[in-house]
Amino acid sequence: MTDETTNNDGAQSTNTPATTGDDSSQSATEAETTAEDTAADVSAKTSGIRRRAVIAGTLGSPALFGAGFAAVDSFGIPSMPSLIGVGAASPLEQARNGTGTAGQMDSATVTVDEQAAQNLPTNRYRQLHIAEPVRNMLDRDRGDQVRVTRGNDAAVYTISETISGDASTVRTSAEGKCRVSFYEDGSFSDERRWGSLRGDDNCSLAGEAFDVEIDPRVPAADLSPSEAKERGELIETLNMGGSEYAVLAPHGGQIQPFTGGQVTRLRSEFSDASVTSWKLQGYGSDTSFYRWYVPSAELSTICYPRLAELSEQTYDYAVSFNGINEKTIYVGGAAPEDIRQSVADSIDSALPHDGSPVKLGESHYAADSPQTLVNRVTESQSNGIWIGQPIADRRKYSDLIAAAVGSALFDG
């Protein structure tokens, strides 16, 4: 994988510019992801000259690649995740009925068709077309995620279309097939290269039909973070607290390194605050982003039991730590501008001179859609604060940024 790959945090429709935030993935060593589980000493990262306030006024527009990607990746899944409070059953009730505990919902063994899914752009390698009998058995709908397993390989796909034909057939693109091909010869191989704009289609499965197991429960159950790292798995971590603040890392672990550790840091630094936290942590060295990433606007609550539990209540405010492929820290979300500006100013004041400039989110870094997870979990879907950070700042100043965010929200 390249050092930095970017993915849009969920656009709203094929014709609407993405306004939900841009995410990126970077390779991370084991040492770099230790902060997912422990809070480091922030004082060790605060040395250096404080930068001049003028930096905030010298920002340019987003890089061409980022802006171009937002246009390419603007799409709409026919059924987006439900907003809190919508529908007859709550997210937790639906999760309990389907994926709350192991064994409550059957998985399905199906065949990935030799025929590639039609009308599926190459950058949509996370999408799956599924036969209606399979969808009904799994009790999942369009816009929901499923876990697809082939031997030692596993990846998350979003159901984007129901197809007719063989009741046991599913379809994806050639690039989608290659997401479950890392153990083609019984041993792990990661010699191919890919990017978020175009998935890799250079694998032996690209033109083949093969059997997989589809599970409606996406995260692995009952694994510790260390076990998840060892097995290259995806897990959730939930710490229930009050309903004033929800602090989220929808792409923690090695998907977007250091973001999960920022949740841990903020929660431990401000333990007296009314905070509930949730992290989705994906592991697997350089394959973690490719296999586990789902834009937060597309995350279907019923597919993640701990997220469903968090979503049983709404929160006054929510904060989400994310990664982006830029050289600027963006503070987006649907929260009022004065609150987001206060957070941006706090981060800017805290960073040493070599930190990235800080700017309010705009364009696809605005992250102000009600579908974006950080907004979705708040009252009226309008009080989310989305923090997008380059890998350099996360690597050097992740704890400092988390503390600055907490200071702006909890000490104000």
C-alpha cells in the first residue's frame, strides 16, 4: 500500500458533492498503534516553539487530488443507514435480533459469481450485489454491511443491490474479489499494490467463481485488542458513560493509525466529563484499510452491536477523530461554527511550529451531512465535530491534539 491513500467518508448521492469528510489510511507499525490501547504522556509531545498565529491565515484550498476524489467517489447506496429514532425497532433491538450475540443469526455459504457485478465503478470495490434469498436469510438490506470470509481472508462489503438469479450467488467487481485473496496459496501474500481510487484487480480470483461465507455480524466477537492485532481482525470497543459527549474513532487500529488512541487519551484526560466512547479497530498490517474501511456515513448501526448500543441514546455533542491525505488539519461537522472554531483554535494554539495549519472544514471536509456518524449520533443530527488529521500530525502529536480538543469542549 502506498504511504497515504484517501477515501471519502461517505457521499450522499451520485449528483451531490461529498460533504461528509475525507479519510485516509497509512501503513502503521505495531509500535505506532500501541496508543490504541493505552494513553501516552502528552507532555512528551509538547516540546518545540509554538507556531505563529498567522499560519492559520495562510491556508490554501484542498489539494487537487482530494477535491478530485470527492467528485469521483460521490455516490449513493440505495438505502443509507437509518437516522436515530427512525423505524419501528431501535438499532440495538435490530442488532440483538441479528448480530447481538454469536449464533443468533445464521451465516450463508454462497458463490461469488464469475460474472463481475455490472454498473459498479472500479472505485466501488467495497460493494456487493446479493441475491434476494440470501439477503432475506441474513436479514440485511441495501446499505447494510456484511462480513465476507474465504478461508483465512475476510473483508467488509456493503450491500448495494439485490440481484435475481441463483439464490446462492453474489457478485462484486474484480477488484472486490481481490479483497479476499491474500491467502491464495495457503500463505499470506501482500505483493500487490492498490489505492482507494481503484482497487487492485491483479489476483487469480479476479475472473473466477469461488465460495465464501457471508456473516451479518461484521466485527469479530470476544477478542482483545492484542488478539485482534495478532489475527488481523476487526473489533469494537465501547465505554458507556453519560449522554453529554460521544467520542468516536470509526477507523481505529491500523485503518487510520492513532485515531483510536486519541479516543483513549481524551477519555482518560477528562474522566470527569460525561463521555461515552466507541472505537472500531481494524488490523492486518498494510491490508487493514483495504479490507476493513467503510466510510462513516455508510456505517449501518445494526451491523455493529456495540455501535448499536451506543446509539440507543443521542448525545448533546459528538467528536470523531479521523485521518486525511492532506497537509492541513480540518475541523468539520454539523456543530455550530463557533464551537468548531473554538476547537480549531485550541488545536492550533497547542501545536508546535512544525504542526500542520488548522482550518474549518470545507467542501468534502465539511463533514456536515446528517448521515456522517459523528452527526448521526447527536440530537437532531446537528452537533458533530469531525477532526481530519494528516498522518504526520497523528504520528507526532496525536495525544496533544486529543487533549486540545478536550480542553476546548470540557474546560470552556
